[in-house]
Amino acid sequence: MKLSSCIYFLIISFLTAPDVHAELLYFREGGRLQAPIESSGQEIKIDLPEGVRIFARSDFAKIVDGYSPSKEWPARKAAALRGSESEQQQSIRWAVENGLSLEALEFLETLNPSELPLKRLKAMASRLTGHRAEPNLKEQTKALAGTFRTTVGRWGVLLHQHTAEEARERLEVLERVVVAFYLYWTDLGLDLKLPETLFVSAWYEKQSDYLHFLDREHASGFRGTKGYYHPTRELVVAYDTREDDAMQQSRLAIEALKSELGRVNDILTRLPRNARAKFERPGEPARSLDRQGVIKLRERLVADLARRQVLADLQWREVELGTAAHEMTHLLIVKSGLASRFDAFPLWLHEGLASQFETIEGGRWSGIAKPHPLRLPDYRTITPTPRLAPLANDVGLGQGYSRDAYAACWSFVNYAIHERPTEFLTFIASIQGPGVPTRTRIDLLRRAFGQDVPDLERDWHAWIRGQQTSLERESPRGTDPHPR
């Protein structure tokens, strides 16, 4: 692979579109999200993957304008077209890093560059848009041992047990990850290979079927995972996490609220005009309400139900689509030749890289190496602070999911990508040759980064301590980030 120095993470600021924004939204009753909205008077329309949901402005403790890459992109693209090739490259980089890899690819197809960095990206775009044959699925479907529908995209095949709409949404996320992966590393100067056939991903409906697959494939150590990359079958497999405990709890809370709302509606239909009704709600004192008070209670319950439903759906997509993106990145690391073979990379590097591509915001894939809404809080709870030597030796990795170990992997790779990209590429190159002993990896890290381990640890920890997600940074005091 060819390595080159790069200028990383330059940002150009533009105004967002006047009437449609991606807002940071903080519900007054708990929970927060980032999604495009349209506002008209006291009405807020939130553009979500499941459709447009309408709330009153009073349902929110705070709304912050201006977090919409999809709305910023037209202005950035137009400015880039008027600018230099360097500015065009920067705009493509920004789009890829912010979840708009398909838009970046479309933009590249319109350019006719003369300078090497952009010519290299243009060449990769041409390769990405070339034809890829459908794979022979006989062995994969036999191993999966189930009945699957097939959805075929430009870069992949999804074997699934879901609706056509759900399959298309998942496949688009996976394809955005594929395009982002190749454009990202090409921008850094690496010449990666593209597979001749479409990638293959499988999505079970039931966790039990996923677990049976792992057992049949002698991968029982990964039964605690939500998704799995099978390195010999070159197959990504996952199950629908709507069965998981957290989602079950959210669903039970929603069903209880629906029942309560039904009782209120029933009382309202039978309540005489001048009568009163007694109500008791968990955590609230008993109240006697007249008809107008019951109507207001019903309005409150309707808004609370809508809030809970939105947050539960986003909770599911955050885990579901994040897992899909994570496992697809594992496949791409090997299929692209970024790792010369699967075991050329230590496990911490595999997991650290895969977790850079898994961030979901507002139910949509949001790009590369963001402050992670799940990994970042996990990192903050690790005691004692993670150390580089155990990480380099894959301590805590290799047998299923370990929250702290994965958070440590994410955090160090996130630091390396943002703060030390050239040194990080040097390290990746240094471990590619045959016969690199595992015990030397900490020495290779030290040499590549040009620092002793304590100094490198200090800089890594300081970087992560300074990171916040957008929702954290703008959060109003006293609001609960979690739905009740």
C-alpha cells in the first residue's frame, strides 16, 4: 500500500437552509435526539427514518439550530465547484466524515481533476461505480440454515427475514459505509482493492437463530454479541435487536402508557359535563380533575406516548444499524487489503477501526470517527483508566463482547485518526509484513508515534477527555438525557 501525508479534518462553515434544520432536540420530559425539523409557529415536524412526527414546541426544554450535514451539503458543494481542487477535496472529505458518502460519490462523478489527490479520489469513484457480479450464495444460505428474502443493491446483497422497506434502509446504511470506507482511505493516500462480487450480509429476525448459527460455526464464544463477521465465509451476520431486554422494557412502558391513555379516553366519554374524576399516576399525587382537566391529561399522555415511541425507535436503530455498520467494516478491512490478512491486525485495531464507522444519529448513519454517543460514555466509566500495553496485547478481546475493552479500542483509534493520522498509517504499514510477532506491537506503536508509552497514553487520555457529542455539548442544565 502507498502511504502519504495528509491534511486532516479541515472544516468550512456555511449557513444552514433557512426553513429546514437538523436540530438538537431536548424533550422536557426526558430524552434527546438530533434530526432535521421544520418549524411553523408552535408546531415542530421531525424528519425521522420512520416518517415525519409532529410535536408542540412546548414539548421541548431546548432546541438548538444548525446540525444538518444533509442541509449544509448543497451550499458546500456549490462553493466547492467555484473553488480550487483542494477545496473540492476538502468538501468531499467533509461529506464522507458526516455520513454523506453517496452524495460525495455523486459529486466526484461530476469532476474532471488535474491534481493527484483529487484524481486519486476520482479514480476510486469510477471503480466504485463499476459493475460487480452477484456472489454465489449457495454456501452462505446453507450455513445460515433458514429462509431468507434477498435484496440486492449496488455494492451488496442482504439476506433477511424482514420487510422490504426495512431491508432497503439497512442496505443503504451498509452501502454508505462501503463507499465511505473506500473514499476515506483513498483520501489518506492508500490504494485499496475492491472485491469483484457484491458483499453479503445476513439479518435474522430471531436471536435464537443467530445463536444457533454461531454454535454451528464453532463461534459460541460470540453468543453475547449482536453481530458477527465470519472471516472464512466472508459473511456478516446479525439479528434483530428488538428482542433485547432494553427494547422489551421500552415496549412494555409504551404498552402501559397506551393502556392508561385508553382508560382516560373511556372515562372522558362517560364523564358528565360538570362531574370530576379521580386520577392516580406513578410518582404523582392523586388528583381530582374536571372535564377540561381530563382533556389536558389526555393531551399530555398523547404527547408522552409519541415521545416514548420516537425515542424507542431511535434507540433500536442506534444499536441495530450501528452493529450492522460495525460488522461490515470488519469485512471491508480484510476484503480491501487494508489488512493484508485477518490476523495481520491485532484485535484492538480491528475493533477500534470498526467502531469508528458505527455512529448513528437521529436513526441515520452519521459518518466516521464522531464523538460516539455509546462508546464515549462507556469509556468514561472505565476504572482504572485504560493502558496502552494491555490494549496492544488484546487483553479482554477475542471472546465475545466486552464493553470496557471495546470502548478503549474505540477511544485510542479515535485519538490516532484525529490527532496522529500520519503516525497511525505508519503503524498500520509496520504490522503488515509476514511474521510480525505479537510481542513487538507495543514497540511498533511507540516507534510509529515517536513517543514513549506514558507520553502517548497521556496524550490519548487528554484527547478523549476533551470530547463531547453535539447533544452533550448543547444539553440544557437539569434535563434528563434518558427517556422515562
